Amino acid sequence: MLKSPLLPLAALCLAALSRAAEPAAPVTANPLFVESSLPYHLPPFDQIKNEHFAPAFAATMADQMKEVEAIANSPEKPTFANTVVALDRSGLLLNRVSAVFFNLSSADTNPGLQKIEADIAPKLSAHTDAILLNAALYARVKALYDQRAALGLDPESQWLLERYHRDFVRGGANLSDADKVKLKALNADIATSETLFTQNVQKEKNADALIVDTREELAGLSDSEIASAAIAATAAGKSGKYALALLNTTGQPLLRSLQNRAVRERLMQASLARGSHGGPYDNRAVVTHLAKIRAERALLLGYASHADYQLEDQTARHVATVNNLLAQLATPALTNTRLEARNRQLVIDREHGRFQLDASDWDFYGEKVRNILYRFDASQLKPYFELNHVLLDGVFYAATQLYGITFKERHDLPIYNPDVRVFEVFDADGSPLALFLADYYARPSKRGGAWMNSYVSQSTLLGTKPVVANHLNIPKPPAGQPTLLTADEVRTAFHEFGHALHGMFSHVTYPRFSGTRVPRDFVEYPSQANEMWAFWPEVLKNYAKHYQTGEPIPAALLKNMLAAETFDQGHDTTELVAANIIDQAWHQLKPAEVPDDVVGFEAAALRKAGVDFPPVPPRYRSTYFSHSFSGDYSAGYYSYFWSEVLAADTTEWFKAHGGMTRANGDRFRSTVLSRGGSKDATILFHDFSGAEPDIKPLIRRRGLDYPPAALEFDG
């Protein structure tokens, strides 16, 4: 997942804070007022404090407004340089403050940052509106847009002009004055509500950890996992007990191992109930309010729904296209899921379980089925997936083989949390390329999930090189114990590094197009393509070594693991389709159609789509669906499937053209990874592959073109 505050202007939550709100700190006392002198302009994390942000926002937002007013009111005839380029350069100091603040509020928040975030959200929205609804500024941009064919611009510059014009139109520049007032109010309300949703999810994640009384109830977990649960309970004031933290997804990794069914049921129910069981973090009213005001904004701007508004600016373009994609996946996915459920029920019955399979049983009995079918237990892999080996000898190794880049860990640079590691990245010719921050451990101050963000974005116009970060939520073992990953966590590490490569390889002129600033349904493509290397034989051989003995992963275990690659893909696809159905159902509504009953609406939407299968709940329910209701992926969660179509095509391209070679890597880098948003995304894909995307490789990749293996027991 991508998470970055530095998005195109129409999506920048940049806004004005009144200088009167808080007096500005002296320049010498606030490190955010001074361009960082550290390598690559890395923020001086050791100097930045909570109290620096409000005055920094106030000053830098005011500075950007002065820049914008100067552009809008210039007596000179509008030119590409004095209007569009000047606009793209505006707010550089504000971008720096925003990058640090929003990245820290996701990765290492605290009550002070949360308060600032809540205060700033509506003001940020107002500032964006002040730019996009500036009539004089829009008139200059429109004048250039109308004569763009005669300006003699190079392709990237012309695309920049076209994108800014679209930003203004989508931002309401053509509305009446009265409607502009309504739009500003809606945007402020949306920003405030999204922040409230995000903070509720974060706070409940920490507050609702499942407390277990005895070690015996945790049978099936490793000693390290039990020790971590004991440490977490002590930190929560429950010394002598065990706390099982909740990840942001519906499914919880510990369900795979917990032998006590009652504990499994409690853990699953705690996960499903988040944000919908009353209390201070209940998100049901926030969900319905957001769905309504987003729909109202869409209508005001001339769109049938929020989904129509969002999709116009994506490569999918139309609601019908997304609905068709989900429909093509739903039927084969659920068909296979029901067969996967049958296998699990057979095992339950064989063990005289005398109960019907439910969601809390799925992973536990899935491991038994996998072991029977493939003589393979996923837990057997973990000793071969030690974090440092995965990162250095897997993720980095693959990048070196493909692109020639190398890595050197830096211990001399400030970090915001002791768990963060910093690596300097060098290009194939030895020249400095970027800084990469690796932040992989879970902690209460970090939001759930996995994501990439940018602290500094590349631009030849500005002369800047990238500083990017990856964030995962791997449980941290007790001191002295190894960090052993699941296969899913390994895949996630490769996925997020695909985003990092997209940022680090950026080679564009304008900040507007840097790195991952591409359509939302294209941004996941490079990261999903990078997943192919996680279990590529050459890469796997290099990193999958036993953490104690250094022995390579046994050939038989490896063979069984690869044979089981499509195991449970019916389930995995169904839970994702179900989440997408929820996302689209909320955002294809008109304001008057938004219901009050969140749980009932979800259930009805899943029934209508034919994916209401209780043993496989959606990957996210509405009340903790941060992709959808925190703003980044609203009506856009389908992007993972859309991008996976491109990634599956790309995997087949690599296999057909010799696999992991520098020539292939350089082609992907030059046609896709380095281009950012400087060209239409559909053209970028065609430039690389030479063909149009096809869904069939995705169907094959997920094993949905044939039924899963069936268990048969004698007697």
C-alpha cells in the first residue's frame, strides 16, 4: 500500500493555518523552517518536536499563499514558466513540513500529534480550496490549456499543463460562487471525518487487544509469540496475563496456530466487532456521514456518485468497468472457496469436532488441509525466513540482480524510532541514488497495515533525490530472539519495496509527477510486480536459510511450498472481492440512499453480489476499512485487483523473456519505474509490455481457472 501526503494538488491535504492560531517560533528554534543539511535532505528527526509543527504549518502555508497570489495576480501574460511551473514549485517548504508530519502521524504517533492532526485537517482542506478555487489563477491556467497545442511544449510539460487544468476543474473551479462556498464546507467536513475515522481505528487497535488469562489457552503458539503476548499485556497494565494485539485486517495471523477454539472465536469476534460495538471509537456514524457528504460533493461537482468522481481520474475510468472486474472474479472465487470449505469440514468431521466451520476455524484447519494435500505446514517455513536475511539477501539481492543497485547501511543518521534502519542506495554506476528507511516492527504508536511513503521526492527541476520509507507491522520478538516471518510477511516486504523502487528510480522533471504520484489504480502495479521475486528460485535460494544453522531450505519443503502457491486462493480472492463490494456499494450511492444501519447495509451488499459466505468475511468491514474511509483508496480498493492484472501480465512477460536479467530489469525501470506520473499510465504499461492488459493471467495466477485439490478420506 502507498501512503504519502505528497499527492497531486487536487488531493494534497495542504491547508492554511491562521498565523493567529499560534505564534510562530523563531526560525532558529524550529528545525522545520530550515532546509535539512543532512544527506538527501533527510529530516532531522532528533530535533523535531510536536510543538514545532503548528507554527511551521502556519508559516509555510502562509508562504505558499503568497506565492500563489503572486502567480495569480502577475501583470505578465501567462506563460507555462510563470504560471504552471511556478505553481508546481510553490509550497516546497509546506511539502517538507507535511511529509514529516503525516509520515510520523502514521508511523510513530502520540496524543500530541493526533491533536494537531485533528485540528489541522479542515484547515488543510480550506487551503487546497483557496488554491483550486482562485478564479484569477484558474483563468491563467485555462488560457494556457486552451492554446496548449500552440505552445510547443515537450510531452512531459504538456502533460503537466493538462493535469493541472483537470485538478482545477475537479476541484470546483467552474462552480458558481454559492456552490464554491458549499464545496469548501463539504471538503472541510470530509477532511475532519476522515481524520476522526483514522484515529478511531488506531486507538481501538490498541484498546481492544484480546486479553487471555493463562498460557495454556495459547497452546499452538511459539514460545516467542507467547513471550511477546506477555510483554504486551504487562505494557497494557495486565501483568501476568497475555495480550493478543489485533492487526487491521479481519483475519488475524494467530488464528492459524491457536489450538483453543474458544480463544480463536473470541479473537475473531473481537476483530469483526471493531468500530461497531459502541464506546468511544465506534465508527458507524462516521462511515454513514462520510458516505453521505462524499456523495453530496460528487453531485455538486456534476458526478453521479463519489465512485464516478474518483474513477474519472483513474485508468479504469468508469464504475461499470470496476463492477465488471469484480463480477468476473466473484463467481470463480466463491466456487473455489466453497470447495476449500468442504475440505476443512471433512477434517473437522474426521476429528469428531461436531461443529460447523466458521471464520475463526478457517486458518487453523487450513493448515491441516495444506499439510495433508502438500505435506506442507506453513510454520515449517518460518525458521528459513529470518527478517535480516529476507531484507538483505532477498529484497535487496533481487533489486541488485535486476537493476544493479547496491545498499549500505548508515548508522550515523537520525531516526524517529530505534527500530528504524537507514540504508543509502547507490545506482549501478556507483552514484548516490536515494535513502531507504526500513521500519518493520509493530508498535502501539504505528497504524496497522503496511505502506510506503516519501520524505523527499525526486525532481530534476528542484535537484532533489528520494528519501523513501517502508513500513510493516511484524510482531517484535523478545530481546535476543530472531524475527521469523510468515510467507505472507515475506511477500509483503517485497511488495512494499516495489513501491520504494518506484520512488527511488523516479527520473522526472516536475515534482507533480515524482515517483508514486500516479493514478491510484496504477500505483499498486510496480509493487505487485515486485512480489514475483519473493519466491523466484534464484532469490529464494539466496535468502531462505535456517536462522540457526544457515542450511538452505530443504528441496522437498521448497517443492511442497511452491506446489501450494495457489492453495486457498479462492478464500483470499473472495475476502478481497467482498471488501471491494463494500467499498463500491457505499460510494456508488446518492446522498438520499445512504442508510443508517452500517452492518445491515454491508450484509445486503454482499448478498446482492453473491459473496455472502460467513466462513469468509470481508478482508475489511466498513468500520475499520481504512483504505476506504481514511481517504486514500475511497472507491479505489479495486486498485489492487486492477494492478494485479498488470502485474500478472508482467510476470508472464519476464518468464517469456529470460526471467531475472539486467536487461529485463532495465527495461522495466526505463519504461515504468522511472517515469512516475509523467505519462498516461495505460501508455506506460504498453511501452513496457507491448500489449494490452489481459485478465486471464490473473485468473491463472490465483488458480481460479480450475478447482482446488479435494480431500478424500476412506470410510
